[in-house]
Amino acid sequence: MWEFYLYWRALADGAIPHRDQFDPTAVPKLVPSLHIVEMEAETNRLRYRLVGTRSDSLAGSNLTGRYLDEFFQGETEPAARFFDTLYRRIAQSGQPEMGEYTWPTPSGTRLFIAFGVFPFQATSPDYHYFYLEDLSDIYSERRRSPWWSAPISDPQRPPG
């Protein structure tokens, strides 16, 4: 996640980079864990524009093209509502955030996953976010509160 933050920050010298500046070949090992989420201007709904294969595998289905509010029910509701609030807050602040959350797997276990959300400007009125799940940091036991996020504010050292 720190690698992506440094990459994101360098794209626009600390400002919010434009979507067209993103080059997946610059962070190839992270691409399977990357989500591109957009907020549609007309509906104000959050949609998974593209989801990496590793994330789809953990979710047990292809998330690309689906809306976040489709998960506002059952075991996925807490995580979906958490991210709905988070994406909307970042749309207002323009600041990346990192944190941890829990996700129910298709097998019935819960994973605790570290993440980062990084805003990008888009050419359309829709907002784009790159949501990076740091899937190297997945664990099966709670290490701390599983629902938290905070702005990434110190460019000199990794968050956390």
C-alpha cells in the first residue's frame, strides 16, 4: 500500500492526479488487488468499474460493473456501508485514506484486510478512486478494531 501511495503522490506532485496519469505497469504486483470505483454523477451511486482478479477471488464472484449498494444486505452490509461512507468522505476531502475492515468469505470465514483509497480526477463528471486492498496483509484473527480509516498525511513514512 505504501508503494501505491508514493506512486500516487508523485503523479501530481501531491495534488490529486488525473485518471489518465495512472499507468498499471508502474505497480504491476498490485494490479490483482486494485479496484477502480467511480461515483456516477447522475445517480450518485458507487460502481466497481474494474476489480482485480485477486479481489474477485476473495469475494467469490466478479465485482466489475456491480454497484456498492448491491451489498447493503446480509453479511456484506457492514463493509459496504463502511466503504460507502469512506468514498463519499474522500470525494469531499480529496485526501487518500488507509485502514482495515472485515469481509465475509464465501466459505463463511472472516478476513481482516488492510486497504488504502486514493482519489483520482476523471475526464467525465464522475469521480474515480483507486482502491487498493493490500492483500499481503490478510489475517484471520482481529489484531485491532476491524473498522477504521484515517487520512494518509505523513509523506515521509508509511502509515500504520
